[in-house]
Amino acid sequence: MDTRSPQRSTPTKRAKEEEEEDPVDAMIARTGCTAQHHAVQECMAAQQDWRRCQAQVQAFRACMAERQRQRAEELRGRQRSGSADS
């Protein structure tokens, strides 16, 4: 029978885990919509009801939609320039 205590993370391991950025946060940071995302998170933490945060949700949604539109334009531009090279 093993009498050792369950394995716990060491302070160094915990610090490394905290330093690593959440993949979702990293993705949102690349969109430029971090401020809107944080506003949604703060509202939801304060209100405990996403329905009361619709202004923040809509602002975040609009920011993400604009970024998606810009990204689609960039890709179309690359495709056009790529086909012009052929």
C-alpha cells in the first residue's frame, strides 16, 4: 500500500502554468477585440447573468465580425495576387 501523499504541483510548475497564455485569450488578442472581450467577462462576473450584458456582447460581436470581414478581404487579396502571378 502506497502511503505517500498525492502528488501536488510545485511552486515552479504552478508559476509556469500561470505564465502560459490561454489559447482563447491568445486568439482574441490577435483579433484586436481584447477590450470588448474583457468588458463582457467583467459584466458577466458582476451581473451573473449574460442577458444583462447584451451591450457588451453586441460590441464584442461587432468587433469580431469586423475582424472576420477584414481577414476575408486579406485572403481574397492574396488569392487575386497569387493567381496574377501564374
